[in-house]
Amino acid sequence: MNSRTIATVWLALSLSAGAAMAAEPVAVAVADFDYTDTSGEIADQVEAHRARVAAFGQLLRDSLVADGNYRVVRLDCPVHPCTAASMPADDFVAEARRAGARLMVYGGIRKMSTLVQWGEVQLVDLERDQLLLRRTVTFRGDTDEAYRRAAGFVGETLKDVMPKP
């Protein structure tokens, strides 16, 4: 190869590497998840459930950031937890846009019985005003580990359909 060819190849590789490095991670807002317990159990588990649902959302956020393709932006809602049910839908979406999110993840978890939980997860592309995913998941158990496994599954499911930078 002559020096001109080497220079051309080097320039092409440099430009493609620079473009790859310049790709900004996609901004995503992961709202807190709503929670309802319809199991009818006598024991008061409100605090344990509140902690597990909060951990579920945080595990999703951590999973998305660890992927490297996503940057989680914080929602600054007037009411906390910041869930889809805690404010009018238009305000909820406006808050995600104000935070700079291109994508928004939200949903809820419902405890049906001692053994069964249902989760509903939505993923919206705010730039396109398009629902990318609406998925119902079930998981067994009412333990920290059950919530961790469910959050891991949901995180992978989200990444399968989320646009990359």
C-alpha cells in the first residue's frame, strides 16, 4: 500500500470510530411503578411492598444504564412516588418530555395472591408518540428475589425493543 492509500484507510477508520463514539445514549425516563394488593392477606406488608416496588424501578434504571445505550433521566413530579396514576396523563408525558426523555417506561404491579404478582409495563417513544411495548408479566413469590428476577426479565424485554443510538 502506498502512503496515500494508508492515509485514506486511516481517515475512514477514524471517521467511523468518531461517529460511533459520538452517538449519545438514548434518554429514557423510568417512572416509579404503581402498586395494588388485592390478595386480601391479613398481614400488613405495605412498607415491604413499597420498598420492593421502588427497588423494581431502580433495578430497571440500573439495567438500562449498564447497557451503555441508554441514559436515565429523572422525572420531577409534584407528587411522589411519580407514577402514571399519580397525575393526569398529559402532565405525566409532559414531565418526561421536560426531563429530556425520548423514551418513557411506566407501569404497575398488582399482587393477586401470596404467590402471584402481575406486572404491566409500557414503553413509549415520545418523539414519535408511539407505544413500542405493552407487556403483561407474571411472577411467582412476594420476596425481594422474586422482584429482582422480574425486573431482570422486564429490563431485557425492554432492551429488545428499545431503539439504540
